[in-house]
Amino acid sequence: MSLLELRGVHTHIGIYHVLHGVDLVAPKGQLTMLVGRNGAGKTTTLRTIMGLWKVKQGRISFGGEDVSKLSTPQIAGLGIAYVPETMGIFADLTVGENMLLAARRARRTQDINGSRLAWIFRLFPAVEKFWDYPAGKLSGGQKQMLAVARAIVEPRDLLIVDEPSKGLAPAIIDNMIDAFAELKASGVTILLVEQNIHFAQRLGDSVVVMDDGRVVHSGSMAAFSADTQLQQRLLGLEL
Amino acid sequence: MRRDFDWKPLLLVPALALLALPAVGSLPTWFTLTIAGLAMGMIVFIIASGLTLVFGLMDVLNFGHGVFIALGAYVATLVLGCMGDWTQSQSIIANLVAVLPATVAAMLVAGAVGLAFERLIVRPVYGQHLKQILITMGGMIIGEELIKVMWGPDQIGLPLPAGLRGSWQWGDAAIEKYRIMALAAGVLVFGVLAWTLARTKIGLLIRAGVQDREMVESLGYRIRILFIGVFVAGSALAGLGGVMWGLYQENVIPQMGNQVNVLIFIVIIIGGLGSTTGALIGALLVGLTANYTGFLVPKVALVSNIALMVAVLLWRPEGISPVARSR
């Protein structure tokens, strides 16, 4: 059963026609990997889902409801958390304040659900360690952990993450993979853009490959991983 | 790695004051000028504080902010004009009882007009700087003309209530009572703003929105509503500043907003976009510079604040304490 579905989505950015009829399905409870070369339209797809770029044509449905015309806050309010490629960390706020902002129901940090916070601290110890520190002073890996932690500070139905491994050291990437595996096990649906194909292979249940603003392949990650010719043709590399 | 407090900008105000002491020569005169400069700075800060948040939060260049200043001052002439018994009294308490409703009325009217200004003039030009400059300046001109229609083009007196006139002697220095009141009002406004920004969720949202409004929206908050709230609050504060500026000058003219506008933008640029602390420091520097140069080299006074702005920007090109980044 699909939680998120894109049908024939076209997006224009200024004078550029970037997405040319994207069809994509994110099944409920699964981790869907969105992969493709640079400039394939992956980030634009995520931003279009979040309403940050407007749908010119086509339909995006979430839980069966058409969200194509909704504003970004309305879409987020339906239970979608988004971690952009830039991470979107508020550098001048503390780690705790960043978390408080994402906890929409909490007025103070003390109002954030304690057991959920303890779970997040276990997944991302840096969030607890640097709680009172300015987020802008964290390392790249710590910022990425904070960005994901912020996205899950309250239960969300869908987690959309853009390139979580970008620029991270291998050890941090392994931590991130473990964290996403645990998130997936908790039942949350995840749509993840990833350039690091090893990261994608270890986590993905299904894969969607984009090229030139279109989806050129979708299917199970296991089948995609086993077909080296397909990978080479679509991504220009071997796993 | 904990939050480092940037002390250097705070030292600018006492440094400027101390630098001016040998130039002024006389300690009582220096003291009087310093209090006058700080009081003027506080009034300018009250006016500029809302605008810097509007600037930082939505990247909106509102050159029409001055109209709220003039409107606030004119509303005060109406209210205080009806409270002659209270303003003529020698009792400071009775005077403040008269000033308070005038201030509240000025803030309410300026805030309400700010709401309409945002809806009719600013909203259609979000994200278009050139159009923002042109249309908000146009709004300012229309506002000025409407004030002339309602109150006439001539100067109207806004005398200080009797108990707030005169000065206190402190040694050989004379400190005007009203300037102390202006200083106190500025400190109060800064305190309320600082507390709201630091301790409340709304404040947190404003601080986050100034840094990255798209991410705030992605977290599920409607930043446009927040912006409207800040715009209205900023307009109301400009109305309050207008009352204080009018009482400081003891008269109002339709062009007063336009005259103060230049100072406000200097303060915002010196302070750094979106920073209330930066705006406070910038406003105090502007107030002190205007008073010292006005006393020492009156012919330079007009350009002194421009020179101050250039000096600060040479030191910190994004202003003293920028919160919003260039977009």
C-alpha cells in the first residue's frame, strides 16, 4: 500500500522545465531510495513534494489525499518531515532550540516527549551532548544527525531526507545507516535521496532511478543490486 | 564550543563616549550631551526595532516605515489635546496618565494601518526588491499626503506635559527629565523584545525565520502569519517612537517620518539585518554621534552618521551583529 504517490508530476523553476512527468510511489513502512546522476531532478522532486516548488501538472497524493495544491506548512502538518540537502540547521540557535522548533506541540524543551527524546539521544548521542551549544558550531556529521533528529522529534508518517551521507566520513555514514535502519524498523516510511550507492544498497527496500527529470526505473532494491548491467546503464557505475 | 557572546560591539558605545570626552572638554557638557545622545538613540531604536525584524524575516525593504512614525505622533496630538488638565498638571504621575492613552492610541492606529499597508502594498511585491522600494516609497508619499489632508500641511505643536519639562541638576550637568524618560522607555522596549525573542516560542520562530524562512515553513509553521504579526508590531513600535520623537521635538510635521527614515536605515545597516541587539547598539551610536558632532562641528553633523555607517561597514561589512544572511 502506497503512502506517497506522484503521478505525471511536472515542475518548472523559472523558465526551466525540470520535472517531466515523474511517477513515483513510496510504499507504507518501507524505505524508498531515490537515486540518479547529478541534475537528474531528485532534489527538485523532494522540494515539489514539500510544496517548495509548485506542481505545474500532475498529482501528488499522501495517504490518498491530493496535496498538490497545498502550501508547505500544510503539507508538513499532514505528518511529513523533510531534511533538505543543506540540512536546514538554524546555526544561531542552540541544538535544543532547533529540536524545540520541530516539536510543534511543545512550547518549552521540557514539553518534548521524554521517552522519544531518550530514544533520539540513543540514536544520535551528539544531540544530547551538545544540547546547549549553538548548532552552527557542530561538525558536518553532527549537523546531519541534528537535522534527522529534528525531523523525528515528534512522530511523523513520512520522513523525506535529501543526501544524508553527503560530505560525511565513512564512520559517521555507518552510524547514519544504523540510525536509519532503526527508524525503518520503527515503522516510519522513508523516502531518501542518495548519491552514495552503497548507502542506498544497504538500506533501501525499493529503488527509483531518475534521469533528466524523469523516472527511468523503479523496483526492488534487491533486484536492482543484482543487475549490474542495469546499474551501469542507468547510473554509469558498478556497485 | 558554547555560545560565545560577542562583546566587541557592546564596547563601541562606551568607547565612543570616552573618545568624545577630551574633545568636548567640559565634563558636565559631555554628560549632558551623552544623556541626550543616548535618549535620542533609544527613540530611534524603538522605531527601528520592528523594521529590522521585518527586513530580516521576509527580506522586505519597507521605505514606508516613516509613515507610521508620523501617524503615531499625529494621533498623540489629538489625544493629548483632549487631556489638557492632565498635561498641564505639574504632577509627573498625572502627565504619564495622559501620555499612556496617547501612546496606546498611537500604537493601535499605527498597527492597524500597518496591517493594511502590508496587505495592500507590501504583499504583492514579496521577493521583488526594486518594486518594494518604489511601492513602499509611494505608500509613504500617499501617507504623508493623507496626513496633510487630515491635519493640514503646517507644523503642529506637541508640547511636553508640564511635569516632564525642565531638567534635573546633577552637579554642574543639566539632565532633561524627558530624556531620562525616553531612556527608560527604550530600555523597557529592548527588555520586552529581548525576552520575547529569547524566551518564547514565537521569539524562537522569529529568530529561526530570520535565518531560514523556508525551513521554518518545512517544519509546519505559517511564516507569513508570523511576518504579518511582526509587521504590525513593528508598525505599532514605530507609532510609539513617533509619539516619543514628536514630544522630543515638541512639534510634528507630515514629513517627520521621512526625516527619521534615513536615521532608521543607517541604524539597521549598522546593526546588521534582523538583529535587535545590533539595532540598539547602532541606534545608540547614531544618537551619540549626532549629539557630539552637533556640539563640536555642527557643519559635519549632517554627514556624521553616514561616516559612522561607513566606518562600521569597513570593520564588519554585514553590520555589527547580523542575524539574517544575504539572500
